Amino acid sequence: MTEMPKLLMIIGAVLFAAGLFMQAIGKLPGDLVFKKGNTTFFFPIATSIIISILLTVLLSIFGRFK
């Protein structure tokens, strides 16, 4: 029963850190933006790659403590 609150706190901290990270990096040079008329399409390729690498590293570090 004591594992659930700890897990929720870790998930909350990760989501908070991800939100701060997204605010800090903004739009990277590898992100694609297409504008045509009133329509704008934003595809964050570089941001997605960086987040994927960071999550892989974080989850592998947390996985070693199990």
C-alpha cells in the first residue's frame, strides 16, 4: 500500500519536470512548421527526439534501483 503514493509522487515530479523542460526549449531548429492561409501545422521532430532520449535515460536509471 505504501508503494502507490511513492509512485504517484514520482509520476507527478516527472510530469512537472517535463513541463518545465518544454517551456525552456521552446521550438528547436529541427521542428517543422507549415503555414498556409489560416492553418498552421507544427511537427516537433527535434523536441520529440530529445524527450525520447531523456526519458530512456531516466527510466533506465530508475530501472536499476528495482
